[in-house]
Amino acid sequence: MSSLRIGVQCRVVVDNDWAGDPDGLVALAHHLLSPTNRVVAVTSSLISPMFGVPDGSVQGAAMARELVDLIGGPAAAPVHEGSDTAFGSGDASSAASTAIVAAARQEDPLPLYLVCGGPLTNVAAALQQDPGIAERLTLVWIGGALDAGAEEYNRDTDRAAADFVLGHPTLEIFQFPLETYRRCAYSVAELEHDLGGSGRVGRWLWERFASLPLPDFISLGGVWPLGDSPPLLVTALGDESSTYTATPAGDGHGARRVYTDVDVRLLVADLYARLRLHEARRRSVDVP
């Protein structure tokens, strides 16, 4: 099977609360399957106490490792556990924050993107450990909101971490706020049919949705946003068909980019193509 020769565009550290909403695992699989970004580390962050998962980072790291092993490959990304203590309420440093610092300090001609689809705890701890890494990476964050009064899970789960990171004077940030990542709507029926029908990795991902223990206060409708997928437009695909506003560095902050619309078709089509190509190549190896 031949394909076009595609070059690696960047290095990526993928940080998320993997034991929570499975859309993070969908995005991780997409990153791992994309030849245009090289995942150098996977880090696991805390989950809001309202979901009753006291060791969410440990459980999340185990899920991420299972997915990394399932996808395989010659250079599997290491998975690191983060802190289950919110930033500012104790020592939030961890193997995850140390791995972020190490990736930023590694000499490499490829740019480094720190993709965070959850609370910013590990990012804040890494910046506290080594403030100089802010000039050696770009944070791509799913979180916050254009509406200042809106509730937003990733920001509100660790508000101190969000305030610390967003207030850093030299950190470049690409942000996908609530109003934008909610546009990545996908129906539950489509997830079951399309994701669950896309080979072994797709089935594993769909099973994470089907087996998720939802709290009683959550009433599930027919839609489940794949809200953690938009950073792939920065790291693996291209954002030419998306829109954003940009603010240059100044007034005590690094350069900022806030995405206001994303190309959902491109994201979803590439995801399923990657899953099916991976399955086809696996089967071609397994067949004698």
C-alpha cells in the first residue's frame, strides 16, 4: 500500500483528564495516528471532584496507556501521571509536569505544542517548575469561554491553574473556547456507527463511551460533542478553513489566538480515514 510522503510538522505533548469524557481519548487516538505530528509525551490530569473520581489522574493514565499500546508503532509515546491536587492547594508538581518541562527543554528543530483538553493543572505546575519553558512551546487549550459569565468545565475545575497560566507574560496560547468547541457536535448514533465501525481502535473508543458511568445529574441527549479534537487543526492538519482572532504579544501577555469557528468536516473525515487506514494496515500485516 503506497501513500504520499508526508513530513512531520511539530512535536506534541497531549494533556487531558483521560478518565473523564471519552472525547479526549478520541483526540489522543487521532494525534497518535497522524503522521504530521510526533507525540512525545502523554500526560494525565485531575478530574473535578463532582464526578467522584479521587484518583482520576492514575485511572486516566491507565486508559491512555491502553490506547497507546493498542495503536502501537515503533516509538510509542510515554504516559505520565499528573497531580490530583488542584494548583495552589498543595504541591501540584508531578511526573506529568516534569515530562512537560523535559519536552520543552529538549533541543529539536520542530516546534512544540502543548495540547491541553482539560484543566490546566499540569501546565501551571510545569510553568512554576521552570518559567523559562513558556518561550519554548505554544499552549493549545480547549477551555475558557467568550462569555465571561459562562460556566466552563476545564477552566472552572482548577481556576487557580487557569489564572496562573493565562496570566503568564510570555506564553503563546491558541485557545478553543466553549462556544467554539461545542460546534464539534456529533450524534450518539453516528458515534456508535462510525466510530464503533472503524476497526479495532474505533471499537475500543466507542466502548469507552458506552461504558462511561454518567452521574445521575447528567441527562444525555442525542448529541455528544467531540470537543477535544480541534487542536488537530493546529498540529496535524491545517487551520486555513477555520477562523480565529489574533492578538500580538504585548501588555504583559504572549501572543494569543482565539478560534471562533472550526472545520468539523475536516476533523471528522480525517479521524475516520486514519482509523480505517490503521485497521487495513494491521490486517495486511496479520495476514500470512
